[in-house]
Amino acid sequence: MVATTPIVGDVVREIGGEAIDLVVLLQPGMDPHTFEPSPQDAARVARAAVIFAVGAGLEAFLDPLLRQAGGRARKVDLTEGIPLRPFEAGVEEVEEEEGHEAHGPMDPHVWLDPQNVITWTFTIERTLGELDPGHADRFRRNAEAYRAELKALDEWIQAQVASIPPERRLLVTEHQVFGYFAHRYGFTQAGVILPGVTTAAQPSAQEIARLEETIRTKGIRAIFVSSTVDPVLARRIAEDTGARLVRLYVDSLSEPGGEADSYLKMMRYNVQAIVEALR
Ligand SMILES: [Zn+2]
């Protein structure tokens, strides 16, 4: 079976353990928004029975790859069933409208709220059990144990975030990644460097000037940049405004053995860095 990103791969492996044969398409540090698969990736997909993906438009490469590769792979969008949040159009938090029709692209970064990863675990547990009923009990036990860790992570994040004064819970990032995290833990996405829904777009000089103004007037102390993106523009904005540049892992994990080489470690690393920068 195949997982698209290292984060998806880590969660699948927590549940499948030694009983599954898993290939992860993206290497640590690769940007899923702009990933271009190789012929070797097509061969891996063609051989797979199941492909676990985030879905919600994160892996733009995947549907063309599946068409090109052929094979009988079943694509499992882990984000299916999770209420998606729209990308926020401006710099201010968009008020939530209950029951309104969703317009425009939705935010795929659901995993930055551990509760959504708990939802993933049920889908993974069920899919693996259908594929290999002989190991279904083991998958269920693994999933239950991992869900307990995710619950503990969520509680730990709440305790950590409590040390940041509410008026300083403002996130400026290079692309819009923290919608679900902000919603869960009481932050506001105060600004974003790259416009649009992926990491591919570039801001205008006017957009940069407006963001710098927001950072200055709100006294924002840090700009958070993901490990998968070249921080050249963020560095310039940090220099212009005096904000600190802080690197986080949001779309990918670190190399194995690194500071964020699992989903749980990634979340702890990010939260520690955010708390240290903002409190
Ligand atoms: Zn992203």
C-alpha cells in the first residue's frame, strides 16, 4: 500500500505496524502542494491495493498520477467525513456561518488539529481490517493505543497554549496552514505571506506592504515558516518588521532521527516553538 505524505505514512504505520507493507511517495521535506511524481512513483501506485491520501485538494498530483499509472488501487481520502474549513480570504478570522454553502477552495491542513487525526485512525483501522481481516484485531488495538496518545497530545497542547496571553495568540505564516489548529486552540490567523491555497502563488508588493503593516501595528513577534518552503520572502519581511523567523513542520516531517520525525513529535515541536515565540 501507498501513503502520499510522510505524515499520512506515519499515522498509517502506527496502526498497521509490522503487518503492512507501506511505501510513502513524498520524502521528508517535500512540498505536497507542488510535488511532481516520477515514473517510479507511477509504478508504485500501479502495484498498490490502497492509497492513503489527505484529500481535500492537498495532493493535486494524485488523480493525474492514478490515471497515468493504471492499476486497481483504491484511493482512501482520510479527510472525508471531516467538516472542512474554507480558506480565509483576508487577514482577519472569518466568522463561522453555520450551515452555509461552502464556496471556493477548502483548507486541506486538517491534521494540525489532533482530533481530526483521531478521525483518520478510524478510517485507517477499518480499511486495513478489510484488506487483511486476519490482523484486524491487531489494527484495532494499535489504533486504540494511538488514539489515547492523540488525546493526550490534544490535552498537552491546550495546557501549553494556556501560557500564551490570549491577545498574543496571533499566527502569521507563509501559507495558510493553521485554520484547524487556530480554531481548536484559540488562535487567530493574523496574516499570510503567500496568497491562494497552495505554496505556488506569489504575493504582490502591495500585499507584502499590507502584511508588514499588520505585523507592526499588532506587535506580532514571529513569522512561522514551514520546513518545505524556501524562506527568502519571509526572511525579508522578518527583517523589515523585526519579527522573528521561526521554522515549523506543517506539511511534512523531519528526516528520520530528526526533531519532528513522527506526527506526535512534529506537533510537540511546533507547539513548543509557537509558545516560546509568542508568550
Ligand atoms: Zn500546506
